[in-house]
Amino acid sequence: MGHEVVESWGLDGRPAAPPLVLGPADNFFARLSLNGGFALGGATEPFGTSMKRLQIWNLRTRRIEQTVPVAAGANLPILSPDGAWLAFASNTFRTVEIENRATGRARRLGTNVCTSVYFDFSADDRLVAANTFCGKVEVWSRATGARIGHELSFVGAQNLGPERLSHDGSLLAVANSGNLGQVTIVRVATGRTVAVLTDHTLSIQDLAFSPDDRLLATASLDGTARIWDAHTGRPLRVLEHPDSVENVAFSPDGWSVATLDFAGVIRIWEACNGCTNPAALMALARSRLTRQLTDDERRTFRVN
């Protein structure tokens, strides 16, 4: 019988610490904070996702730091990037609930007839985003509870996939259209569509903005992770995998991308940071050339 565990490795592929067991594989929900410093987990109700008690692990000390009771039940909870806040869908009120872990102070964000299923915090904890089974997406101020911009509605698109706020909170990427592979990038303040990404052919499993918010990475069941220009939607790179891709994340310096596939294999890739910069691309190409370009190649690629 398996377990939910946290494992970490160095860039040389060697284990950085012994595995930390969070709970059993069956009827147990586990998730990391985006900065990798904390993990949350809890036993779920049979045949459901609701939890009555959440446990928070500090991954540096490898100890349970806090146990949080949730009388109404918490569905699909997440931690803010720094681990300071919880967000989850309440069973009783069909609302998004956020709670400050240090003070226990809670806030209810909006009410919806459909249960919220995916949540995200901006990097500075300033904004909270959530989407629902009914194809609705909202963003709120964490401090005031006020909605930011407009409620987004994807017509006829139930079961939205994951969403991700950019680090500066200006953009929101949403796996829409019933999560069949399409991703829409919108401006949070206005709701205006920036780009619609349509190259994936199966469901989106994960999304990640680069630390400088120039790039967006997407992971899909179609066996690819893709990197896009986050402000134009231009496709920049396809990362082919032998299995469906579960997760994608940028390194803190933005120069690498890590992917996890369904076979449990983690791969590290170049993030294509120079792809939006012709001079940087040309410098990269020159560094990898093993011969001189022909005159025809120089004319084709406009190389001086």
C-alpha cells in the first residue's frame, strides 16, 4: 500500500533529504506550497475530497507545524506561496474560504451555486483566484475580500482546469473549454483576453508563469509541456515526453523548467528565456554551431 511522500533532490540527481511520509495513498490529499517550504495534507471523506482536519508540515524542520480543524469541511485546499494562508472551498456555504494560519482569522470570498475546484494565490499573497464547475472564474483581494475586475465566464465550458496568476497579479491563465487542452490568458483588471493557446490536444494538468512573468509553461495529458510568450501567446518550445505530463515549474532564476510525468520521472529543461530575444537566440545558436554557416544559410537566416 503506497503513501503520499515528499522527496527532494539536488541538481546532481542525488537525494537531498530522506523521504517525508505525509499519509497513506488512499483517501488522503496532499499538496506543496509554491515556494516548496510547506506541505499540507489530510484524510478525505470516503469517495470525496472534503477534509475536516488539515495538517501543515514545515519541510525545513520536517515536522507538523500546525493542525487546522475545518468544521464545515475543506475541499481541495491550497497554501499560499509562503505558506501563510490557506484557501479552500467550503462544503456548507459553497464559498471560497481563506484563513491566516498565524492568527486563525478567516474570510469568505463570494458565493457561488457551483463548487470551486481550483485556487491560486499571487506570489505576494495579494490576490486569490478560484474557478468553479460552472465555468466561472473570479479574482479577489485577499486583504479586503473585494472582487478584482469582472467575473469571467466561459460559455458552455464546465469543469474548468487549473488556473494560475502571474507573479505580479496582472495576468491569469485558465484551462478552459471543459479542459480539453485550450488555455486562455486574460488581464485581471479588465477581463480582456490577451491570448488563447490551442496547441495542446488533451487536458491541461498544470500551469506556471516564469518568475519575470514573460513566459508561461503548460503541462498536458497529450505528452507535452509547452512554453509560450505570456504576453502574446506565441508558442516558443515543445517539451516532448513519453508519458502524460502532470506538473511543470520554473526554477527561481527562471532559466530552467522542471516537469513531472505520469511515470514519476522528473526532467529539467532549458526554459527558452532567450526565445523572445532575437539577439539572445542568435548567440545561443552560435554557441552550439559545430561549423561555419554557408552563404545561403547566412542569407536565409539574415546572419551578418
